[in-house]
Amino acid sequence: MKQQPAPRKRRAGGLQLIPLRRSATALRRDAEGEGPRTIVIALLANVVIAAAKLIAGLASRSTGLIAEAAHSGADCVNEVFLAIGLYRARQPPDEDHPFGHARERFLWAFMAAIGSFLIGGCLSIAIAITHWNSPHPVAGGVAAWVVLAVAFAADGSSWLQALRQARRQAKDYGLSVPRYLVRASDPVVRAVFVEDSAALVGLVLAAGGLLASRLTGSRFPDALASLLIGLLLACTAFALAKPFAEFLVGRSIPAPQLERLHAILDDDPAIEEVLSVRAVYSGPEEVTVLSKARPSPDLNIEQLTRAMDELDGRIRKALPYVADIFIDVTSYGGGEGARKGAKKKRPSDEAARDS
């Protein structure tokens, strides 16, 4: 079998485009394929139950069920946006995007949250207001209850898949699932888990409104359920949009992890002084480290180069979500005053952590 030639470095504007380095965590996620699997399961479940809810809602004249159909329709759009983000993130770097397209996953997840607000939240609230004083009662029949039960089972299966993925990823960071979901940079696990949780709550609200309307003969409880579903979707959308916007702008890793990174640099014998450290997310579970440091004066160029390579390996081993590392080695930019200030800063940081 003929061997494939090694990939060549592409040129852009006379400069070489070197393939991006990926974090060990991101490469493992790609190999596991949990993200695409979670999206497909959620999309299939939402397509089926959105159609069933709409048919049952129109037949029974239940605004709660129609609002839930809008909810499931919004979730379908969200899954499509998340899938587009996954596809775009895999595109190679080019002349205009030398660092690749990984951050597009945050962009498409942010757009999905806005879509959930507009399609699900606003539409459900509008339906509730329109039917608030409607004279038509909610029709009888068991079809609505069958649809609610099937939808709960379908959303529950999607929720369990998202929970399994969240548990596996939280274990990698030594965090509980709730704490991980608050900090997670993976848009898929955060979005699908939160959306499916909101879907299950929405189904309970729709069932409660439908039952109350049947018992009282009034349409008010059903319309109120639609309003509450719309408000639930709006709150969920804003809760998802805010962290995605922060990651899109360039969010730093959590303070404890940044302290650990600073300690690795500070303890390296090749580094005399760490002048600055920044670590921002360049994509889901991928971090770019930027540092300015003063090297030890006892090292020549060859020793310093070898020491930087070894430091790169230690950082990646300790923090497997690090994708790329840039260290500006300089003998300037601090002076004696800055050096004293830097040396005074570390004990105060330790005291703050101890407190």
C-alpha cells in the first residue's frame, strides 16, 4: 500500500500556516464523539415531539401544548446551530483565521440561545396573551396526555444522554456536575443539558395547566401555563447566552487553575521571574497560554530552548486542556521596582488563598 505524503505547510501571503496544536482534552473529546451523538439524539427527539405537541395542541385547543410545540421547535433550531458550530470549528486555519475557527462554536451556541428566546419564549408569551380571554374551552380526549407522556420520555432520554456526558467531563476536572456546568466551556453539553431540563419543567407546567383547565372548565390555567413556559424559555436563553458571550469575547480560565499555571512557571529553574501570565479559551476545552518571563542568566540559547520545550511539556501534562503556549522571554520590562513588586505579590496571593 502506497504511503501518503506528510502534510505540507500551507503558505498565506508569504508566511507559513503551521497546523494548530490541539489540547489533549479536545482531541480525546473528538475521538469519543460524545458531542455529535448528544446533538443527534436531542434533535431527533425534539423533531418528533414538536410535531406531536403541535397536532395535539391544535386538536385540544391547549395553548400550553402549542407553547410546548414552539419550545421543542426552538430546541430543534438550537441543535442545528450547535451542529453548524461543530462543523465550522473543524475547518483548518486559513489566511484570515490563522488560529482556526474553534471559537465559532461559542458564536453558534450564542445564536442558538437568542433563537430560543425569540422562537420559544416570545412566541409562547404571545400565544398566552392572545388566548388569555378566549371563550373556547380546552377540548377533551386522551391524545394530549399521551403526547405529554411520550414527550416526557423522549426529552428524558435526551436529558440522560447529556447528563452522562456531563458526568464524564466533570470527572476529568474533579468537579460535581452542577459546578462543572457552571464553568463548562463545551457549548454542547451545557446547552443540551439546560435546554432538556427546561423542556421537562415545561412539560410539567403544560400538564398542570391542562389538568387545571379540565377540572375548572376555565381556559385561564392553560393560558397561564403557556405564559410561564414562555418566561421559562426566556430565562433559560439569557442564562445560556451570557457565558457563551464571555467565551466568545475571550474568557480566562478559573482563578485556581491560573494560580496553578503561574506556580508551574514560577517554580521552573529556567525562569528567573514571571512578569505576566494570561490563559484564555481559544475554543471549547482549549486554552492558549501567553506569558512574559525573565529567563535565568546562567543559560545559553541552546539550554534555554531545551528548557522551554520541557516547560511546555510540564504545562500540558498538568493542564491537559492547554492547546498552545507562547512565552515571551525577555531581559527587559520590569526593572528592580517591578521585580520587588512581583516578589511581594506572591505571598499576598498565598494569604488570599489561605483565607
